[in-house]
Amino acid sequence: MNKEILIEVHKTIEPYIHKTLVLTSQAINAIAECELFFKCENFQKMGAFKMRGATYAALQLSDEQRIKGIVTHSSGNMAQAVSLAAQSLGIPAYIVMPENAPQVKKDAVKGYGGIITEVRSTIEARQAAADEIVTDKGAHFIHPSNDMDVILGQGTAAYELLSDHNNLDYICTPVGGGGLLAGTALNAFYFGEGCKTIAGEPFNADDAYRSLESGVIEKNDTADTIADGLRTHLGDINFPIIQQYVDKIIRVEEDEIINAMRLIWERMKIIIEPSCAVPLAAIIREKASFKNQKVGIILSGGNVDLGNLPF
Amino acid sequence: MNKEILIEVHKTIEPYIHKTLVLTSQAINAIAECELFFKCENFQKMGAFKMRGATYAALQLSDEQRIKGIVTHSSGNMAQAVSLAAQSLGIPAYIVMPENAPQVKKDAVKGYGGIITEVRSTIEARQAAADEIVTDKGAHFIHPSNDMDVILGQGTAAYELLSDHNNLDYICTPVGGGGLLAGTALNAFYFGEGCKTIAGEPFNADDAYRSLESGVIEKNDTADTIADGLRTHLGDINFPIIQQYVDKIIRVEEDEIINAMRLIWERMKIIIEPSCAVPLAAIIREKASFKNQKVGIILSGGNVDLGNLPF
């Protein structure tokens, strides 16, 4: 890995994505007692940063691979991202989704032309269904987080954030499957001037925290968290990057996630999904560590089921 | 009135307000079949355009008037705006609010140091309470919409929108008391190149539409609309401006307002209040008239009671 590769990745996907806004809020700075820079990936195409990784991965396929299409499994946003990326390249997208995924996300996948297979909400069931599609259709599997092209694509949000604000002390992301966190950490290492990468994670799905403690990839027996994008675990490609480049993971309670989500809705007037509120919850929980520092937060997505809000 | 006055008004309040973003949405353009430019006053200080008018009016007071403070009556946003404008100038603010105003707005007024008097939800009761405060405290009354300084202040949102996009065919605002509409129409006339000003109004509170038809200021017997900021009627200062400079008012049904609100929440990932969705509802309702035109919309505010949403 080097700087030039990361610059090239950004250049490759730039025509296909939005360069999202960075917003600030004096009211939230006052509460968090530091200076926050929110990279608004909720304004990204299809409403989440996953568009970046899906697009970069799809662009790496050969012409022959493109004809057969791509397949992924996802609790929601990667499903939409792969569908939209495939649609824009004119290739088929096969999407394995857990049957309990929010309806708004299923509808969006269909809207982007994705072909859905619904399965039980376990990682094993999802992977089995995806493997079957690979065998049957010859489609190329894109893992939602444990794929180097996906990791590189997700990292471009941090690349843009650091291009606009090169003096950040920290960048904080949520951690679920680990793709965004690993990609962010690489960009913070190469383009931040002493910028540390940290993550927020729900106590109720704290596999990444435990993985850093134990040195092996831990899983969640249960993952009863409102942050539905963060229920998955790390993979063998992103875990070593996270071990090497991530400073720490801060765990937060469910009520802290909901409070942070409400704070962003009420004070910033923007819609973010619960997973996306986890970094702010983490910063507020440990605010003594960040006092007067400049902290970038990747607001990862805004695809919320408005009929099912926690307030 | 002339261009120089409007430029001077903007220069006067510029240090006290945010220059808000202009956002676009390809998805909503496709639905509305025109090119929309959303001026995001939901991102304005205290969450609404009213900060502009309140600030400009407060800045016109003499030192002697400032000591005695300012008073207004408002269903919500002007209450917050006058409170915050007063707080930033270090002067007292007395706010008359209808007792059924959303709790989030009452809390915000208190947070900005405003002193609240609650009254029944009629225009007469509000005005009587405000008059009493003027007599008792010697405070200066700022009408939320029928005041030339307020009108000039509100118009600066359109001034900024036209500075960024000088080729708009239309600017559309909601119409309640008429301050925003009158101020917008003046700026569209002087700075738009053939730009017409139009407004959206609920059928259930269509006093402004009827006033333009009859040529006299009409009132609403009832005003049972979700667009709680639009229940008031025009005044003798803004009505002549609206008669002279406004092209037309389009009325919309309640379900059209809720659908437009949901569309903006889901597609743009931003929080707007119901009153604020009325212009988009109007454009979509009469979309044949706006086909392929460039239409600016003033998104007036984002102060919503999250515990009481229409979806």
C-alpha cells in the first residue's frame, strides 16, 4: 500500500459518486466539548458510503465477468449499493438479504434493479445463498466488507474529508464488518498528519472490540442492537489492517446511540440511521479524551425506515 | 425600494446568520419533471429563515429601545428567532405563544432566554397579549410577518439563492403571514432575470389565495392544516407587495403536503417541517406548468417535534 494507490482509487470512482458535504454544528460541539467535522455520507448516492466500495469493486471486473453479474449479501445498504453500481454499469446484480431487513431497503434494492433472495438473518445462511448464486449464475461475489477493493473504495470518504480538513486529530467511524474502518484507517495513516483512527461499536455487538483484545476474529452470539448495520463481524482481510492502524474502539450503550441519533436529527436537521450515530455516541461517552480536539466523523448513511423510529 | 437597499439589508445581517446551502436531488427532479434548487433554511440558525427577519428588525432599534427589549407573537419559529436575535444582542425578548405550539419550540424559546406568555390559539388573543407587554414593559413589538424590516430580512434567503443561481425561472415559498413571500418577491424582481415568484398554500388555510382573488385581506375561519406555520393571514404591509410582485398561489391538499415532506426526508435525508413541504407539493401538483424549468424552493425550516410525526 502507498499514497499513490489511494489517490488512484479515489480518481477511479470520482465520476461515479458524490463528493459529500462536511457539516459542522456549534450546538453539538458545545455538548461534545470538541470540534466535530461530519462527513455526510448520508447524502451519498443511494444514501450511504457503501456506494463507494461497491462501485470500486464493480469497476475492477473484466468484460467477461461483467456479463455474468455480481452478487452480495447485506443487511441493507451494501445491497442497494451493489444494485445501483451494477445498474450504472448495465450488469446484473443478485442480492441476498436477511428476511428481517427494513422494508425501505428492500424496496430500494428493487428500485435499482437488484434481484433479491431472502434468507434467515444469520451470516451462515447469507453466505450459503450467495455461494449458490455464484455456482448457478457464474456471478462474481463482492463481500460487503472483507474485500480489498471494497475496503479501498470505502476509504475514499476519509480521503475526501482529509483533503478538506487536513489537520484532524482523529477520525471516527462505526465498525460492523470492518470495511469502512479499515479503509478509513489506511487513508488517515497516509494523508492525516498524526490523525488517529478510532471506531464506535455497540456493547451489544462488540465483536470488533473483543477481536482487538484477543488478537483473533471474535463473533457475536447475539447482536441485539438498534444499529442494524453493525451486527456483522470482521474478516481476515480487514482485521490485520484494523489491528495495525486503528487506535481504539469505544463501546456504547443502546440509549447513548439513540440519544446521539436524536441530537443529530434535532440540531443538524439531517437524517442519519442508527448505525451512523454510534461514533458521536462514542465521542460523547469519552469526551474527556477528546477535549478541544478536531474530530472527523464519517456519517455513514441515512436509510431509515420512517415508519419505525426509536423516538 | 431599489436594488441598493436590498443589497445593504443583506450586508447588515450577513455577520449574524448562516449563508445556507443550496441542495439538489436528481430523484426529486425526476418526480417533479423540473430542475429544483432547495435553499436550506432548515440549516439556518435556530432552524428557520425567521432568524433573518428577526435579526434585521432587532438591528434597527435604538440603544434606548434595546434596553426595553422586544416582543412578538408566534406559533413557533418567529418566537425562537426573536429570542435568539435578542440573546445575541444582549436584550430581553418577550414571546407570546399559542398554548398548543409544539413542545420542542417552547423548549427552544426558553433555551434562547425568551420569556414566554402562553395564550389561546387565536390571532386576536395573541395580539392582545403582545399589546399588554408593549404597554407594561415598553418593549418594541416585532410582528412576525407584517413589518417592513422583517420582510426585508426574510427576503435575504432569496437574495442568496439568486446570487448562487441567477437563472431561475421561478422561486416558490410557502405563504402563511406573508413576510417570506413578500421579501422573496422583491428580491426575485430586482435580482432574478425574469424570475417569477409563486407560493404554495394549504387548501385548509387558503386565505392568501382568496385575498389575491378578492383584492382584500381574507382570513381563515378555521385552519386545520398540518402546516402549522401557515395558519395566519396576510397584513396591510406585505399584501400590496404580494399583489404587485407575486405571480400566483397554488393550493395543496394535506396528503400532498405529507407526501412531499416524506419525499424530502427520504430522498434528500434532511429534516424539514410540514409548512416547508408545501412549495414542493405545489410544484408536483401543477408539474405540467413547470416542465423542465429551473425552480428555486425556499425550504423554510426544520423544527419538527420528532415525537409527533405524520408518518
